[in-house]
Amino acid sequence: MKMMSKKDWIINLENTAAKVATLWGRETVRHILQKYGARSIEDLSPCHYSEAFDELDFMANDDRD
């Protein structure tokens, strides 16, 4: 399995965060990032990319109905 580059992680995080913001609001994205000590995706430490992505992805794919 190929490891993702920092650029790939950022792109995936940004796309997923945009979906979460549309579904749940920007405050939800901010809250998730703050849990990892970041104010933005660019501010997120690479050691937290996977965990933050997993949480955002879960929210992005959660059925609100």
C-alpha cells in the first residue's frame, strides 16, 4: 500500500472537512480540529492526520435522518 504524501492528506482533509461543514456546520469542523490542537487543517500536525481524517470522514458519512 502506498503511503499518502502530506499534500494528499491535506487535500483529503480539506474535501472531507468541506462536506462536514455543509452537513453539520463549520463549528463542528473547528471542534474536531481543536481536539488535535489545530485551528485549521494547515495547522494540524501530520501525526494527527489519520485520526482527524477518520473523525471527519465519520461525520461526513453519518446519516442525519
